[in-house]
Amino acid sequence: MNSFWQKLITDTVLRHKKKYLAEKTEYSSYEFAKAYYEFKITVVDFFRDLLFISLGILSATFGLKGFLIPNNFIDGGATGIALLIRQLTGAKLGVMLVLINIPFLLLGLGVIGKNFAIKAAFAIAGLALLTALIDFKPVTDDKLLVAVFGGFFLGAGIGLTIRGGAVIDGTEVVALYLSKRLGTTVGDIITIINVIIFGVTAYFISIDVALYAMVTYLAASKTVDFVIEGIEEYTGVTIVSTHNEEIKEMIINKLGRGITVYKGREGFGKQGHTDDKNIIYTVVTRLEISRMNNEIHKIDPNAFVIMTAIKDVKGGMIKKRRLKH
């Protein structure tokens, strides 16, 4: 490793570690190798996030300039507020996007952290700049198509940006903050904000525009979920059964899934009788749930099965392994 890379890794990784490492002037080969691995992951993550954010900005810009803006449509969230103010006052959309999201960015700095705030500022500034500089020819003037596909591209942009660790709509930041203060869910706060936006739209513009704005918001929110969670929606399955060995073999050999087995105690009856149990935990896709339930029922109709929705999974045997016949 040449002196440039050694100095770069030392300054960016090693000197930011624990005090005893930062005070050292010489590092072992192992410490350099570990620091190089961390540095490589950091660089790869940075460019991956940059790619997601850039694609998100482009998609959102296309949704706004190709569908929503030419047809004077409104969306929910901070972007919807910017569109509403633009339509009522004639203000420039790019300027309003920045001004409306500044409080959310400052809030995100305290609630989530500096890295998030920097990425979000870049994403919002990029969206504002592109909406001001790029003109897309209107794709269609059919109101339903505008609402659905405008929401789709805007939602894809929001979802891709979130996958890059940023936002182009600060509504979720304030929703996260208020949910902690008020003891409500993030979804409840976002719903309240959007109801206010749609109500103002109906009062000052028209009920038709407000109703189409709801369609746009629904299309955008579903697309955000799809982009973030992906095609495969995973389900965590916990199984308690006296036939745990047979169920374990079935999951491994028939479904091709990995499992985790942990010890537990089963209790029942008025006297509090307890038995030791091996509890099986596995993760499957929603397409495999029916087959897994059928196989479990064949082995033990009385098995206790708990299913939990999982937003995302990483590591382990997540993908189905190829079975040998």
C-alpha cells in the first residue's frame, strides 16, 4: 500500500477510533487491513447512496415537471405544500421547496443526525435546482393518468432518496419528532398533515383538485413502500411444537430456508405447568407462507405459529438456497 493510501486511511479511519489508537504513530498490518476494509465499505456506501439520491431526484423531477406541474396538480407532504403555495401565489417551485424544507432539515439535524441532514440538504437542493432548470414536455393531460403516474414517479423519487439515506420531502422528519412528543404513530401525524393540505386545496382551489391530489398521494405512498421494501415482503415465523425436529427438517430440506433454534419454556394450565421447548424461528417470503403452513399442519396441526411482518432483512440465509435432488 503506497504512502498516499496509508495517510488517507490513517487520517479518515484510524485517527477517529479509540483514544489509544489515535495517539499511536505506527500501526500493525492487521490494524491497517481492518481500517482499509472499513474505508472501502465507507466509499462503496457513499457512492451507492449518491446513486440512489441522484436517481430519486431525477424521478421526482420527472413526476413534477412531466405530470403534476403542467396540469396544476397537488400532492401531499412538503412537496404538496410547495405546489399549493406556487398555485395560489405564483411563487417559484424550486424556491418554495427549499424554504419549506429548511425547518425540517434543522429538525432532522437534531432528531436523526448530521449525516442525514447533509444528504437531505443535497437532495432537496438538487430537486429544487432541476425543477428550475429542466423542462419536460407534458406527458399527458388525462387527469387520472396525471394523478397516478405523477404520484408514481414522485413516490419512486422519494423512495430512492430514502434508500440513499436522505429525504426530498421533510414531512416524515417532523412526523417522527411529533410522534415521540405526542405518543402517536408517524402514520397518524402524516395523515393529519395531508388532511390539512387537502382541505386547504379544496377550499382555495377546488374539490376536484383536492380529490385528485388524494389519488396522487396514494399512488406516491404505495410506490414509496414498494421501492423501500422491494418486491419480496418477508415474514418472520416463530414455531412452537412438540415435533420441532420434523418441522426443522421440513423448513431446511423442503423450503430451503435457514432457521434459528433457541430454548424456551412452554407454560399452561391452572397449576402453571411448564415444559422445555425448542423454538424455531425462520424468515420466508409471503409467497411461501401458504406452503409452509400446509407443511406444518401435516406434521403438527396443534403447532403454535406466530407470524410477524418484516420491513427488510440482511445477512444470513435470506435467499432460498438451491436444493439438491
